[in-house]
Amino acid sequence: MSLQISERRVDEVVVLELSGRLTLGPGCTTLDGRLQELVEAGSRAVLLHCGSLSALDSQGIKVLVTGTTRLQEKGGRLKFCCLPA
């Protein structure tokens, strides 16, 4: 299953619920692009809900690190919840 992203806002926090595979390919490209758009739009608090991720590879980790760095450079934070074992 490819990556699915559901988005909602809770006060000032953008919550991205991820399900499927965050692996090399379109899923990583989509998430990276969305995180970049959020930073450029001024979002400074992003939470990734990862409870429904079925796979994560090195490219997916790269996207998470890049997103974290972008937000930190703008004074924001990227946090994670419900990480699968």
C-alpha cells in the first residue's frame, strides 16, 4: 500500500496521519513536498501520527530528518507519535 496522508489542525498544530509505506518512491516525495509547503506557509508545529505506517526505509528516514531540520531552521518543531515497534 502506498503512503496515505490525512491532515487536520488542532489549534496551531498541523497533524499529519500517515498510513501505508514511507519508502523510496512517491510516498516520500509526497510527504517531503507537503512538509516543505507547510514550512513555507508559516506552520511551526507539525505532528506526524505514525500508528498506521507499515514500512519505513532509509529514504523515509531522510524525509523525516529533512522535515525536522526545515522546521527547526524556522523556529518550529516536528514531533512524532504512535511509532510502530
